Amino acid sequence: MEREDRTIPTPPRKSLEDPQSFEAAFRANFQHVHRFLARRVGSALADDLAAETFAVAFRRRETFDPSLGEVRAWLFGIATNLLHAHWREEQHLLALEARIVSEPGPPTTESDDEPLARWVAPHLARALGLLSQDQRDVLLLHAWADLSNEEIASALGVPAGTIRSRLSRARAELRDYLGAFDFDRWLFDEKSAPTLEDRE
Amino acid sequence: MNELDVLKRFRDDVPEPSTDAWLRARAAIEAARAETSERPTQLGAGRRSTPRYRRRLVVVGFGVAVAVIAVGAALATDKQSPSAPVARSDSAGRNAVRPNASVVRTRLIDALSGEKDTIFYTQSSTEVPGQPTRTGEEWDYPWNGQPGQVVRQAGSGSVEGTVQNKWSLTFTVPAEGATNNGGETTGVACNVAGQRIDVDYANQTWQSSEQSCVTLTPGLDTDEFVDPTTHQPVSNIKALVADGLLRVVGYPTIEGQSTVELKSNTRGATTLELWVNASTYLPVRSMNTSPTGDPNPGKTSTTVDRYSFLSPTQANLASLQVTVPAGFREIASSQKG
């Protein structure tokens, strides 16, 4: 159990109550929220969850406090909470992707960008599947939603110190797993890699 | 390059949200707004009383209505089956966000998997034209038994209100992979040492036996459905839902509960309608219609099952005990299944 090093205050009533602000927030953020969700659970489910994210945001708009962070972070927090009900689908998708047969061997040059990304994708899927829900949330909000530690803390209602340690551990676990992956030579040692099956 | 750089490229090629996705989100916001009876967000507060504002309101309102209707029509046809047990309009839920089949599918599976320490109670009634009504009850505890857990099931069957038989079955849920036919997938596990008692009220006899094949997810049986893609029987509603063979057809209120009505997508004469609670996504009722075949060709059998999830109180658990009435004769035991 992690120690909570500070208490997040209850957000006072603020800004998104203005109808035009909500509309602007929707226009500015829908695409990014949808994209984040689609990367995690696929486009079909992302359609539903993105719609649900903004419906929830509308219902709770009076609880948004701009002094605690950008509306973008708040929306990603709602989306992430909604994703928790779809952990199994996310695991399933990662497991499927992890099983995709790679190219016979890694591309030989780092300039060969696309094949490189394709080749490493199953390994990344397996690595992400091994992370805990908390760690994966923080890591992907950081990597895919470009949120800072403070923004993630605000989005998830968790102290920033906890976010820092979760992110640090998630990156360490990812490195441990991809440790079998030589970034310089783009080679992967399959034998030393753990498997995803236990987490499905 | 480090692990974050690699991660940032992963799944970077997802498509942008479609027009339908935008429309669906707008419809969801409008539905949320309708819950709180607020004005449209696109319009400024200062222009509320002008004729131009009113014209825009009509145009925007019409646009939103079209979007909502289009999205709603794409997701579900809000029709009421004339044969539905109860199918009155859900006026309270009319403005609520109505989940589509994909959302219902995932939530129903989650709900069915999430129920652990509860008694799953099914009350069923089967009608065939010209024949007496058959009713039954079944208790299963715990619903979703985990490997190593002892599961108890009990049931009874009646004709025109007269009890014909009662039974009970006790077994230990096998470890995953220990059964010979993938219980998680089929809902049935074999090589299980189930202890069964059958009481025949018509002949005043009873029998104890061993049952080697058991249903892990009892109730909600859908054996008669065949997946049109795999051509395999679909063993239970969980599989039926997971395979995308149920579609949303309405949102009626049943006995005071807001529900989502689903209907089977399978071909053939057998149909299943399922009503799930719109909040918990647990099944409330199902109606299974199938041809009776011989010896009653041309007739249709209709079974309505009502489902409840009961707390494991002593009184409820007592329903899992089958007592043999005094004077009933024991007949030789045998092995079933």
C-alpha cells in the first residue's frame, strides 16, 4: 500500500458550467480523448467510451476546478476511469497483439522506421500486458496523452508523489522487460522475456 | 532512444474519430443535458430572447434531434415485441444515455462474471399450445463458482402447479484446464465428481447418483442456438453475448426496472429475447421461443425465465436442500452424464 503524502482538496464549483466553455472543451479535446481510448481498447469501443466520457463530464462539469489543472487532464481522468471497466478487453487486445508473428528478423537499420515499429509492437504489447492497472494508466497518460506528473495526479485524484513512483516503477518494469531488447542493435532475446498468460 | 520513445510510436496509427463517433458523443451530451433540463451549450446566454436566437434554437434543436435519432436508429430499433412479458415505455429513462450493443455486451459479461457470493435463482414457465403449463425453479450457489469451490444447485419441476420432481447437485469446481472440454468456453465441465439426488414425485421414488458433467454457469442455457459463423452450439448467454449474437431492440420498463432488451441475431426458428437491468446489467428475464418438433410438429414452445440474484441468507440457502419425503422408495443408484 502506498502512503498518500497529501490530500487532494475537493474541487470547488467553477468554470465548465458556462455552456460555451463546455462546447469549446468538447471541440478541443474530443479527438485527443478518442485517440487515447482507441489506442488502449480499439476504435469501436473508443466510440462508446469517448461519448460516455463527455456525457459524464457534462454531468459533473461543476466539479471541474481549473486551478487543479487543465480540462484536458480532467477529461483524460474520466476516460481512464471508464477504461477500468474494460480491463479484460484491453488485456485481450494486448494478448492478441503480443501473439502477432513478427517479421523473420528485426530491420537492420534504424532509419527503417515503420518496419521497426511493426516488429517491436508485439513485444511492447506483451510488456504493457504485464503492468498493473495503476502503472499502465500512469505510463500511458504520460506517453500517449502527454500529461505531466502533476496533471496525471489531478486527473486521477492521486498525490503527485504517488504518480511519480508509479511512473518510475512502470518505466522500470518496461525497461526490465524490454531489457531483452537491444535498442542499439534492435535485437530481442525471446528466451529471457516473461510471458503475458498469467495476467490475462 | 529509450522505452518511452518506443512506446510513443506504439499504436500510433489509430484512425481519427469518425463522423459517427462525433455525432454519438454529441447525442450523449444532449442526453445528459436533457437529464438536467438545460439549454443547448452552443448558444450564448445573452441572445436567448431574440428571434434569430429562437430560429437558431429550432435549427440546432432539429439538428441535434436528427443526430440523436440517427444514432439511436443505428444502435437500436426501439420497438416493443408484442409477445414481450411486459413492455411498457420507460418514460423515466427516455432521456437517459442508451447504451448500444457493444456497451451492453461488455457490461453484461462483466456483470455476469462479477456476481460471486450470490444465489442465482431462476423461475421458469414453459407453454406449448394445447399442453399444460410447465413451471420450474432453480437455485445455484455460488453463481460463478471458482476453482476449488463447492457449488450447490437445486431445482424442481411442476405441471399445472403440481410438483413432479425435485433434484439437487453438489460438485467442486475443477481447476482451470482440468476438465476435458474447456468449461470456461462451453459452460460445461466433465470429469467432475458431482453428487446428485433426484426425487420423482409422480412415482414416489428417489435416487442418488454421480454426475460427471456439470454446468458451470447454470441457467441462461442456450444450447439450441448455433453460431452462424462457427456452426457450433452456443452454450450460454455469456457466450451468446460475447459472440455478438444479441442485438439491442429496446429499452422497456419491466416491473419497475429500467431494462435493455436484447434479441438473438441467430438464424432459424429459435429466438431468444433477454432483458437486462439498465443499471446493473444483470439479466432480469429471458424469453426463448423454439419449434417443438415431434411429437408436436408445427407448434412453438415459449419459455419465460425470470432471474434474481439472492443474498446467501440461511432462509435462501435452505432452498438448496432437497428433502426426500417419508415413504418414498429409493431406487438403485446410477451414473449420469
